[in-house]
Amino acid sequence: MTEKSAKIWRRTRVGTMLTGGLALLLWAAARDSGEWVVLAAGASLAIGGVVEVHRMGAIGARVLAFGVLPAVGGVFGMLAYNLIELGRLAPDEPEKHRYLTSLIDGSSYASFLFSYVLLALMLANLAYFARRTYARRAPEVRPLAFGPHALALWIALPLAWLTVVRFHWGVPGLVALVVLSKAGDIAGYYFGSLLGKTHPFPRISPGKTTAGCVASFLAGSLLGVACEVFGLFPAARFPLFSGLLAGAALNLASQAGDLLESVVKRRAGVKDSGTLFGPSGGVLDVVDSLLLSVPTAMATWPLLFAWAP
């Protein structure tokens, strides 16, 4: 067995184990109070992610302890408080129920606006770093230069919004989100490993190939249609076309999220964010595609699908 084949086999083995763990998590999320399962999983991943960024040198110990971790705790604490309050409400309190639900399920205009702002900030930083890298100049300003709290925002908010997806779109919506975010990664890895010759981002992510990127996009787009056909989405505003657009949008966001994480690692001079998952890397290496795909879903799904009753 060649070294390349051995690497593919090791990643396949770890990926299979991660898929099994994810399936178990989704099963638990489908039980009563499944929002709490998703909230706890998102909080654990967010803490793991910011700790990995700290170990890469992007967040100092004091800032991590007294700034970033409390901010992450505040994000998840707000969601937890609202979930508790919703559980306590009597049926004859519709106004308060509507207010708390808007904070949880993202149906307020502020939630949509924040999704677009978060996407714009992260993509702007990715574009900035890419421009300076390909201009053969070392960036004078770190990516995500507006500070370590921006890194925490990039990691914590999308993982917190997984609870939003579970609350409003149900487990089918959560399954669709994870499938569309990760299946493209899988297709891109295998097709890129087998057929990839050219590397479109050699200075940011040298392992990415053009064949892998195209395969990822095609797989994600077609799976979007499949998710619609199999009922994972609510009623489509544009039959089949909504699923295609949802799959394409989430795939592009997932690939951008992977590149953005590569930017952070490149600045830190590390290949993987951690070693928790062996050949698959650390927490950030596993969830990087979700960090832009979740806000993309929050911003686009209401335009493509009817809100659940």
C-alpha cells in the first residue's frame, strides 16, 4: 500500500467513526428536548475550537480566560435562558412566546441581518488575505484583524445557531444542513485525491485541487435537490430549484469556510488545528465547513423554503 493510499484509508476509518458519532447525536437530537442536545454539542465544539485557536497563538491566555470564553458562554447562555423560558410559558402568553421564539428561531429581521453581516465580514477577511498572499506580500495585518473576539464570533455563533436550526427546522433541517455542509467535503477529498492535478489555492490550502472543488460543488448541488425530494426541507418556494440553490449556496459557503480556517492555520504555521481526531485533525478541521454554511442557511433558507408552521 502506497503512502497516499494509507493516508486515504486512515482518514476513511476516522471519518466513518465520526459519521457514526454524528448519527448518534442526530438520533439524540430527535428525542424530546433535542434542542438541549444540540446546544450542548455546539457549546462543546465552540469551546474546543477557541482553545485550539489559542494554542495556535491567535488568542492570548488572558484574553481567552477573561474575554473570549465568557463571550462564548454568553452566546450559549442566552440561548439556554430562552429555551428555559419557553418551557415555562403558559399557552395564554402568545406575545411573550412570540418574542422569545424570534430570538431562538432566527425569525426576527435582526437575525437575518446579522447572518449577512457575519458572512460579509468573514468573506472580506478571506479575500483580503488571498489578495495579499497572491500579490507575494506577507500580510501586514492578521486575518480577522478586528481581534480575537472576532475569531470567537466566527466559531461560536454558527455553532450556537445549530440550536436555531433544530428549533425551527426540526431534525430534518439539521440533517440537511450537516449533509450539505460535509458531503461536499467528502466528495472533494476523494475526487481530489484520485483525479486532482492542479491546485487553485497553493498558498492558502495547498491540498485543495480544482477537481476536488468542482466535484464538491456538483455533489453539494445535487444533494440539495435530493434533500428536497426526500422531504428534509419544508415546502419549496421554487420546486427542485430551491433545493439546487440551497445545495449550491451551502457548498460554496462550506468551501469558503474551509479556506478561511486554512488562512488562520497558515498564519499560525500549523497544518492541522489539533490532533483530537487523528488524521482528520482537530475540532476546527472537522467543523470548519459549518462556520460559514450555518449563517448561509440562516440567511437563504427563508427565501427558498416556506417557514415551518
